[in-house]
Amino acid sequence: YNLKEKDFLFGNKKLMVSVVKYLTVPGRIDKHGLETEAKKHNGKFYLTTLNGENLTVIEKKGQLFLMDSQGRQAAIVETDFYHQNGFFHIIDCLVFPASKE
């Protein structure tokens, strides 16, 4: 993303809240749990996010990815950062909730 896009994203509180809710899944699921679910479901399964949308998790050649409804994918590059509210995982780019427009 260029600086103009970054400023738009971070300057739009409604959009940021929507993205955060889209990237937040209730419960605690660590990397092992993600990998286990992927194996159970032939490499692809869905998580329901705080905003009620599905976020797809895909495993390809040992790498986990998140995919949004538009097919944009983000690799899960770091995992299992523990916080009192659950685990955080780092992705290499953003995926977005479905547009309401």
C-alpha cells in the first residue's frame, strides 16, 4: 500500500473497526489448532469472525493463509502471540470484510 492508501485506511475509523472485527475470531485457537482443522477439512475451513462473516483458512504446502470473500490471501507468518484475551497471529498483508456497498 502507498502512503495515501495507508492514510485513508487508518484515518477511517469505521473502516478500521470493521477490519479489526473481521480479523478477530472469538475463542482461542493457536497454530496447532489451525493446522489440525486444516488437516481435518482437506486444507480449507472457515472461521466466523466478530462481525459474523466467514474468514477462510487455507493450508498450502505447509503454509497457512487467510482468504477473504474476494479471494485476497494473506500468509500467516508468525503465530501464537499470547494475550489474556487469546492468541494473536501476524499476517503479511490485509484481507477485508465484504463491502456493504
